[in-house]
Amino acid sequence: MTNAENNTCLEIVPEEEAMNKEDVLNFLIAIGVNACNRSYDASHKEMKDNFLAMSLKEIAPTWEHLDDNVKISIITIHADEFKAWVNNG
Amino acid sequence: MIKNKTNVKETKDALISRGLERVFINRYTLDDVTKKMRKMVLFHPEILTGYFKAIDNHNALNEVFKSANEFEIDLSEIPFWKKKINSIADLATSTDGSVSELWYGNADYIISAANMVQDFDWKKLFDNMSILQDNNNYLRTSYKTVAKRYSETNPLLFKSHVENNIFFTKDRKPAYPVRGIMYSHYVGLGFLTKKTARKIRSDGSEDSSLSGLKTLTDNLDLYSNSDELLLQFTDSKYEGVVLHLVDTLPEYLLASIMGTPFYWAKRKLESRLEAIEKAREAAKNLLNESESEV
């Protein structure tokens, strides 16, 4: 007897999305920056500033996990690069 | 802009550590992202290589073990964690202040780790915690757990501990909640004798005496001379003890507490005897009815 015949409803259980080590580390970096962004601690502020000063290539893998405020800060700091990219596009 | 590769690496390492601290911070509720990251880190501890320091503190490790329990992950089966568990369990017998943190309830993960280590020396941990607990009238949960594990894993040593430090000592005895829990485990292990029952009955604290008696009434099957042991408590000077006896003594032993001087115990005993009488009459009537029907 099939499930349909049996009138059984099968629940779809979403599988945990697999992540490789790089993905996890990038996610942790994003969580770290987001936490620093909300902190008043001077060392955390410095960590955030150092992150913002990294090249866009280094920042890119963490992008989707960053808070909007951090994303705005990145765009502000790297505005010239974005402008150049838009103009060349 | 940071051009130097070393600086980029340093920044990333610092942020990863900060991220780990954040993921394993103590919170009332965990969001899905935190749960996911905790699971990832626990299942793939190789991620922690070089960053373990970020979570090598009591609060974060408490969260690590709590999450492992929640996600049903057996850390002792993951080689990385197995090594850590052994070194964490060593903290239980160290003199670096970890035992004190454990006693305060800030490092419960040490107990979780100790539970995962085969042949862990619970006696040593118990002795270390007793120094902190014995004269304290507030019983810490961690001490209760350790005392329980000690009594389960080494009942004979535990028995001599209770006898030498509580029943038959002329030195100062531990505080009343400690005596209560010791009586409870001692009785629960089936070691109670007429003499030690008498000692529990004569304890200076009602709470301690009552917790010994409660364990006895819950574990009467362990004792072939349960009636004799129960009777040791009937002349207790504590109303709470007599009230408990009124509730739990078998009917044929109730006469032993009829002369109690306690008002509420007398009233309760009256009610129980009335209830027994009513039940007996109801049974008699039922029998008569069924006989007349036949």
C-alpha cells in the first residue's frame, strides 16, 4: 500500500544546510563584526574599523551575514571603489 | 585600507574569536543562526583549532555542554572534545578555584565532563566541595549532584563517610541541609540500621530528620525490618516527622503514634483512622449486598 493510498501525510523536514570550514569561519567573522558594531568597547571598535578597512574582496564572503548598518559603513568607506565599479559597469 | 596580509589575518582571527564568544554567550533564548553555528562548531570542532581560547572560560563552556545536550551530541565520541573533556574533568580536582566556581553553579560543565569520564574520582571532587558546603546552610545544586554521583559510584566509601562524619563523630557535624542529603542517600542505598535510624530521629534539625524518614518511607522495599526502622521515629520531637508518619505508616503501626503530643498530628491521625473505618464499612456493606444478591 502506498502512502497516498494510506492517506498518510508526510512531513517535509528541511535538512540542515551543510557548510564547509571557510563558510563557517566567514559566518563567525560576520557575527564578530556585527557584535563589534553594537559595542562601546574601544578594542571592539578598533576590530570593526580594521574589518571595514579590509579590501572588498576579503569582505565579500561575509556580506550576506552582515548587519545592514555594517553594510552601509562598508559602502561609505569603499564609496570610491563602488563609484568606479558603477562608472565602469 | 589594510594591504598587509598579516594584518588582515590578525583582524580575521580576532573577529572569528569575537564571533565565537558571541555564539557561545549565555542567553535566555537562542535564535536560529546561533543554534546553527553552535551545531556546526560542536560537530566540526576542527573549526576551533587556533580559536579555542575564545571559548575556554566557564560561561562559554557551560553553553557548549548545554548545547551538546540539547542537540543530543555525545561530545565524548568526538576525538577533539574527548581530549578537552579529560582536561576539563581534571579541573574538578585542581586547586585553581574551578571547584569553587563549580560549587557556586558557574561551571556546571565540569560535572557534565566528569560524567563522561569513565572511573572519574567523585570522592575527590566531593571532598573538595564539602570544604565549601559543610558549614553552609544554603545547599548548592552542584553539591547535591556530586553527592549523588559519589553515593552511586562508591556506596561503601560513601557509607563510611556518613558514619564517620555525621553519625559517630564527636567533632562538629556538617550543616543541617548537608546532613539531610547525606541521610537521604544513606537510607536510599539500604544502609540504615536500627542504631542509625535512631541517630536520624534524634538529629538537631527537623528538616534533616524528615529527609531521612522520607527516603525510608519511599524505599521500604529495601529493608526487611522496615517496621522496626519506622518505629524508631515514632517518638520524634518534631511535628513534621510525626505528621509524615501519620500519612505513611501502615495501618497496623498507627497505634504507635496515638500518644503524640502534637495537636495537628492528632487531628490528622483522627481523620486517617476515620477514613480507614469508613473504607472498612463500605467494603463490609458491599460484601453484604453481594451476598444478599446471591
